[in-house]
Amino acid sequence: MSAERKGISIILAHADSKSVRSAFTLALTASLASDPAALFFTDDGLDWARRWPAGLIGSDDHLYALREEIIDSGVRLIACSASLEYARFGREQLLEQVEIAGAMSFYQHAQTSAVSLYI
């Protein structure tokens, strides 16, 4: 007998503002509904796991504020370890709240989620 699936798992692979806003909003909504939420940053989406001051990715300051909200709400933030190997930055440039894990680790988490999305 399997356990009840709950919450949302999101793979964020794109850095454009529409994709990021969608992923952040969905994760925040689940968290505010007291459901578990996780964001897996990979490929270009990995940029949003970085410690960048507001304004560095353009005029998306509202997305930085939304990112702070998801951090404060307890959304689990995970950087793809394989993507980090190819990135031009290391752990020291990631947000403190971001953990590093492989695809298998995220997959195991996603198996417990009611909703899994690739954005």
C-alpha cells in the first residue's frame, strides 16, 4: 500500500521571467496551503539559485522578492549536482538555503508529490 502523495515538485530548467514566475508562484502556493514544495534548479534555471543582488538578471526585481517569499515559506530548494559541474560557479555562490543533490535524489522526492512539473 503506497502512502498518499502530497505537494508539488518542480524542475526549473529555464531562467526566463515567465518560467521563473510560474515555478515560484506554484511552489509558494503549495507551501502556503501547508503542502510540501520543492524546486529543483537545473540548466539555465540554476541561475535563480545563486546569491545575486536584485537587478542582476535584468529588471526582474519582483522575482527576487518572490524568491525571498518562497525561502521564507520553507520551500525546499535543490541545485542539480550535475548542472553545477558544468556551471561556471560553485557552492559558495549558491544561496545558503539551497542544497545540492542529484537527479535520483530529486526523483525520489518527486515520487511522493501529488504534482510534478518541468518548467
